[in-house]
Amino acid sequence: MRLGQTSVIYFISKVGGSAFGFVATIYFARVLGEEVLGFYALVLALVTWLTLVGSIGWTGAVTKRVSEGNEREAYATAGAIIIAALGVSVGIGVFLFREQVNVYVGRPVAGFVALIVLTVLFRSLLFSTLKGYHLVHIYAPLSTIKLGVRSVAQIALVFLGFGLTGLLVGYIAGGIFAIVVSVIVLRFRPAIPDREHFSSLFDYAKFSWLGSIRGRTFDQVDIVVLGFFVSAGLVGIYSVAWTLSKFLDIFGSAVSNTLFPEMSEIAAKNEPESVSGLVEDGLAFGGLIIIPGLVGGTLLADRLMAIYGEGFVDGQVVLPILIASLLVYTYNKQLLNTLNAIDRPDLAFRANAVFIVSNLVLNVALVYTIGWVGAAIATASSAAIGLVFGFYYTRRHVGFSVPLEEISKQCVAALLMGVVVYAARVIGEPHPIAAYNEIFVVALVGLGALVYFLVLLTISSAFRTTVSRNLPFDVPLARN
């Protein structure tokens, strides 16, 4: 399967899953309000860090070793043994410190936290194994179905009046579903690992664990810090803005997840020039969606947040900043992905260390001094710092050129889109349709997407070629 098609399958699958989550979040926001969503966000932030303690880079190591193609079952079995031992240890820790967990969140949720941690750990292990087997095109739809199961379960339980408990039980249900299906798809036959398999996983994980912290830091450290300084309501608003921003990062994640096993396999065969080409592809198309998303998110921030309810409109302040941070982070992720794929997790470790420290320090300092907006500024600033170091280390070992021309064309198309969307909003505001915010926003977003891709198809031969090669049918405008 061609890499472009695999990326598209991943992207479409994630869009579908995010659509489930988007609709569900709107329902929860309107029914439960920002405070309950704040409690839920704090639980998930806490789970994020506890699952990090439970995996500390092992899932990434499993993907790397399995993707290399040698003794896959033994490496996967060794990873499962390690994850099981660490998961049980974390669960016991949550039980012992349940009072502190309940006080931090503000609700008695320690039991749910322990169950979610175990579910997430095993689901992550199985998803990592699927990616290692080059089954990204299967893992992605499965991830979408998991989100659908979770959303349906949560909506049903919230409708029945279970509130926060319903959100947490639904989350667990989605994870269990993904675990069962993953096991069936893999048809996994355990193989008895020896000491060398554990040692090889450890050699990779001892550096890549910081990469896991980098991802968790970017996704959740701001919410964790906000939990100490602001109300649950503001945490809820911020988490909704962050979730909306993350929707735009789907394609960048699709590119990095698709390229990693391919670069890993090529690097293992000592083909550096092929890796260089994949790095350039990752940088060229990593921001394909999020660049116009930044323009559109800035122009429509107030109306986008109003979809969740009037209490969430204050999130318009942080939404553009969060989208900008994701754009920078997407490029950084492509570079660090390369370092891990060429088996240089030690260099990714150094770049990640700088990013993590700056993110944590800036979040604490800025949230304490200027409030919740400081969390968004800190996230964007640390992403920029991480990009500088990621570029430096990657450029030292992989000869690649930054595809500035292609990125510039995406920016031009996005700016032209912004002009059209802004004009359409100004013209449409006095019209009665503007009173129906959801319809008006969907119309503006649809118009913007149409303009962006038509302009990009017109000015970018590389984009036309990519579209032509990866579509199963012929598109006249995509011909060179």
C-alpha cells in the first residue's frame, strides 16, 4: 500500500473518530457544563501521566523492534510482560494514594483512575504492536471505532443521569473494546522471550521514554498545572479549546505514524537517502491541514467556541494560540520521529529534555503570573524551542532540505482562504442564518476548505502530483 494512501486512511479514520468526539463533547458541554468537563479533563490528565509511569517508553520500543521485522512475537511478548508488571504497580500506587488523587481532582475518582490506567496501557501496547506490523491502515480505523464506542457509551450514560461517572465508565468501555479487537486482528501467538529481547527493548526505551514524556507534556502539562491554580470551570473551557485544536493535528499525526515504520525499516537496511526523502515529505505535508486551520481558527474562534455553549466563548482567547502551538509541534514531531526511526533515540532524548523542561517551567511561571492564557503561551513557546533543537539534531545525521516552497504555497492558499472566509462572515453576519451559529460556522468552514484546496491544487504541482498518485480515480485538476 502506498504511503500516501495509508496516511489518507489514517487521516479519514481519525477525522471520523474526532467527529464522534466533537459531537459528544458538544453534548456533554451543554448538558453537564464546564465544571464537570473540568473534572473529567483533570482525570484524563492524571491518567496520561500515570500511564507514562507505567510504560516509560516501552510501547515505543515495541513498535521500533517489531517494525524491524526480526523475532516480532518475542519482542511483543516481552513488551506485554513489562507493561503488565508496571501497570499493576501503578494501579497499586493509585490505591495507596487514593485520598490525594480524590483531593486533586475534586471528586472521588481514584478507582476509575486505576481502571483507566490499566485499560490505556494495554490498549497502547496493542496499538503499538499493530503499527510495528505496518498495520497503520488497520490501527487507525480501529482507533476510530474505539472512539465511537466510547462516545456512544458516554452519551447513553450521561443521558441516563450518571454525569461524571458515565463519562469515566464510557471511557473504560471504549478501551476494552479496542483491546479485544486488537487481539483478534493480530492473531497473536506469544513467543517465549529471552534476556536479549528484554535488553534490546530496554536499550531503546531508556532514551525513547523521554519522547513519551514530550508527547504527554505537550498534551497535558498545561491542564495539570491549571488544576492547581484555576477553577474546574476554566479547566473545562481550556480543555475544550485544546480538543478542538487537536482536531487539526490529525493529518500531521497521520503522516508521522505512517512514515515511522517505513523509515525504521529503511534505516535498518542502511538506506539513508530514502530516509531523507521521507523526512522531506513529512515536513512538506505535516502542516497541510493545520496551516489553514490556524487562519480559520483565528477568524472564527468566538463562533467555534460558542458551539459548545455560551459559557465556553471565553476560550476564543486561547484557541488561536493553541492551534499555533500545534503547528510548530507538528513539524518538531516529524523531526523527532526521524531520530527515533534511525535508531538515535539518544538525540531525541536531548531535544525532548529541553522541550519538557521549558514547557513545565514556562507553564508554572506564566499560569501563576498571568493566568490561564499563560498556559497556552507556554505551550506555544516550548514547542518553538523544541523545534529548534529537533532540527539541529536531525540535520546533523540526515541530509534533508526544508521544503520551504511547498510550505509557503500552503500559507498563501490559507491566507487567500482567510480573505474569502472573513468577507463571507462580514456579509453573512446581518443575515438571519447567522443566528443559527452551528449552520453558519459549518458553511464558513466548508467554504474555506473548498477555497484552500482549490487554490493549493492550482499553485502547487507537488500537491497535484501527490493527489493524483494516491487517489483511486482520476481528477482532471490534479493532472500536471
